[in-house]
Amino acid sequence: MANQHPEEKPFHQHDALMSGAKGALLGTGAGLLVSAVQNSLAKRNVGAWGIFSRTGGTVGLFTAVGGVYMFSMDAAANLREKDDTLNVTIASFLSGATVGLRTGRMPQILGFGAAFSIIMSAFEYTGGSLRGGPRPEVPGMDEFDRKEYLRKNRRRDIAETISEVGEGRGIQPPGYEERRRARLKEKYGVEIKPVSANVE
């Protein structure tokens, strides 16, 4: 009997600590940017160090959320030995709960975790891209065949292109110089002799 399950790719372990550090660094950068915007929109002048003293909690929150998300996503993948949407669900729940920790109330911790989890899981499940996932013109077509299909499908004859675009501006089909001389003589009454590279 044939195997009913599609062939799964072999799982490779992820470095969760490195991913967590990268996520924390990205979160720190984003937090510094948001904190700087908050600081610049303050009604009174608090100085440049206000991004750490006045709105520094924002930097810490973004750092924690980025680190927790990336670490827990790779840790969940390593424990489950699968790369799928459930890893994102777990990671986004924990990072959302991290946002809710600021309030110290359990309903908000669970609510933020559930909200982040639903949004990020839906995003990841539907392809993880705002442009949509890859949609081949023919189901089962690989990327090389798809590009060849698109090239052949959109290729046009040069005569058709020239008839629409017109001659000139670097487009010089056969007989262009003769037609150009005829147009100039008809419009301006000037006859242009063809240039010869040979010295007479």
C-alpha cells in the first residue's frame, strides 16, 4: 500500500539562544526608535537621555518581547521537532503575555497572549506574507518552470512592440534610416546624405 502522508522535510535543530539574542537586539532597536518618538513628542523638554529615563520602559518591553518570541519559537520547534504554525502560536502567546505582564493582572496577561497568538498564527498559517503565498499558474509547477512559463506567456514579437512604441529613442528596426531621411525631407525639406565610414 502506498504511503498516504506527504513526504516531510527532515527537521534540523535551531539555536534558540542565538535566535533569542537576535530577537532581543531587533526588539531593542525597535524599542529605541519608538522611545525616541515618544520622547520627541513630549510636551516639555526632557533632553536626549529621556529615551532611557522617561520612556525607557518601552525599550525594555520591546527587548523582552523580541527575545521571548524568537527564543520560544525555536525552543518549541526543537522540543516538538517540527517547523509549523504551532511554534508561532506558542511564541506569540508568550510574547503577548510578556506585554501583559506590565499590568500585573492575570486576565490582561492571558488576553494579550491570546490576541497576539490568534493574529500571528493566522498570519503564519496563511503564508506569512502580506503579499500572499506563492501561487503557481499550474498547480505543482516548480519555480524554474513557472518563470519559463511567464517568459513565454508574456513574450511579444518585436514588430508588434515597435508598432506600439514607435521608432526612434534608440529603437532602430531595419530600414529606419531611410524612413527617417524621408520624414525629414517631407517635413523640413532637408535632404540628409547617409554617413559613410569610408574616406573618398
